[in-house]
Amino acid sequence: MAASAPLPAAAAGTFRLGDMTVNRMGFGAMRITGQGIWGEPRDIEECKRVLRRALELGINLIDTAASYGPDVSERIIGETLHPYPQGLLIATKGGLTRSGPSGWHAACSPEQLTKDLEGSLRKLRVERIDLYQLHTVDPKVPFEDSVGTIARLREQGKIRHVGLSNVSVEQLRVARKIVPIVSVQNRYNLADRNSEAVLTECEKEGLGFLPWYPLAASELARGDSPLAQAAKRHNVTPGQLALAWLLNRSPVMLPIPGTSSVKHLEENTAAAAVKLTPDEVRELAR
């Protein structure tokens, strides 16, 4: 009997987050909500098809957050994919509240983080979150208190692994003195590499780096730009090339592009197979 072909998401290889191994091409579930990441999605059945198709493509890292909707993304994941297949890692985040489609507010008090975590457990229909991430740093709450709350929830068995989001190198180092950290999720793409130092720290320490907003490539893809030229050489779209650049940029990179379209999901996942030379990676970063 012939061996089955590897699934598309596995083409970029794997990464180990704590005791869980994931394919390096993941899925971000922010977009399975309404406009402005607020309320119900326009086509909930298509969003459910996206989630099921993600698993068929070999994606075994799905990232969401309590604030996506709010509560909508986690609920749809629970309704669609539970009971979860073995090996699927669902990551979520707490520490942001919403006041409307454009309203995002840091809320990282021990009380709010505990509330967020308990809500995530209910909506995702689990007793323990595989990867729970502090969504942001709240200037009104001592950072050590926020991280310490997540550490205590982990000790209670409600969290398997801990991650951070939107942090500096120094904050990452502080957090690691309080609780083991397996990943960081910061904004990072071809057009915005302000988190370069954090990525370097993750490489040094063997931590996963989940770049959010990974597809900010429209400005770089115009005309005869290096990105447009490279996309033509590889016979892919500029968006696929931008994702491939992330995957080829660092072995700790775990892109989590999001979409509410099956077609777009398949296109994004295919980028896992695009191989760039070191020279191409450097040229695109200029």
C-alpha cells in the first residue's frame, strides 16, 4: 500500500511548542467573526467549512482569542471541531476587552484574566487550554501580576503551555522568570519588522514566534518590486510569497494567516511548500 502524500501544511516542517509538535503553517481564527472582528460572521457555514478544511490540509495549530467577536471565534471553533482530533493545538488569548468594532482595550487584571480564561474553557469545550497567551501588556496593571495570574491558572491545571503577545524582549525575559514560556505572538511581516529583536530572542531561546498580521504585503507587491518579481519567479501570488518569506526567514516562525474563505485558506496553506534561497530572503528584507 502506497504511503499517503504529506498534507500541505506539513510542507514547511514542524516546530515543538512545549510537549506538542505542530506544523509550521497554522491558522488564525480572528476572521471567522463579523466586520471589524465584531459580532457574528456574514456566512457562518463558510467559516465552519474553513475550520474543517484547515484540519484536512494538515493545519494543527489554530489561534484565537476571547476578544475575537468577542467570544464568537472561540464559540464557533468549539461548535465545529469539538471533540478535537488528537494532536490539534488550539491557542487562545486573554487580556483585551471590546467596546465595538474599533474598540480594543487592555484589561489584564487578575480578575479579568481569570474571567477570560474561564470563558475560553467553556466556549472551546475543554478542561485545559493547550496554549494560553497574555494578549497584551496593560499599563494599568503590573506586568508581573498579569503573568503571575496566568502562572497560577497553569498550576491549577487549566493551562498546558503559556505564551505572550505584543511584548518586548525585556518583558519576555521578566515573564520567563515567573513561568515557562513557549511562544511569543507579535506583529511581524515584510513591511513591519519592529519585533526583530524579539524574534532573535525567540531563536536564541528556542521559542515559537507567531507573527500576527503576516500578510501586510500590498504596498510591497506593486509593479516591479522585489516581492512581485519573486512571486513571478515562483509562480505564486505576492501573498503566498510573503508567507513563504516568513517561513524561510526563521525556523521558529509559525505564521497564522486568517481568512473566512476556503479558497483563500487553501491558497495561504500552499505557501508552505514555497522554498526561497538565502539570497532571496535577504533581498526581500531590504
